[in-house]
Amino acid sequence: MDKDLIKRINELAKKKKTLGLNAEEQAEQKQLYAVYLAEIRDQFDNTLDNVSIKQEDGSVVPFKSAAKKKTKEDNKSE
């Protein structure tokens, strides 16, 4: 993650608490938050690609496959 991005987010957050932000700074902050959250979500998604779950029958399946199967089963029982 870009350290300059985080530094600028923190600068704007501090300024918002003390002096307030003008419209241009508010727009910049909103855009920076969107970039930051997209990076966090991407990192989390990549982490889930490396997680596996051991099933009751002893088989090991990728987390995303197990989660999809569980969601489908939950929807059928409703």
C-alpha cells in the first residue's frame, strides 16, 4: 500500500477535525478513501484465495468454494 496515500488520508483527517475541509478537500478525501478501501478489499480477497477449510469428511477445499456451497445450502433451507 502506498505510504503517501495513507499519509495524505491522515493529513486530511487531522485537518477535518481541527479546521474543517473545503469542498475540494472533501472530494479528495472521498476519492482517497475509495482507493484505500479498494486496496484493502483486494488484499483481503487475495488472502482468502490462500485459505482452505477441512471438511467433516476430511477433504480440504478452498474457502471461497466452501463459502459458496454454504450460502447455497442456507438459501435452500429458508
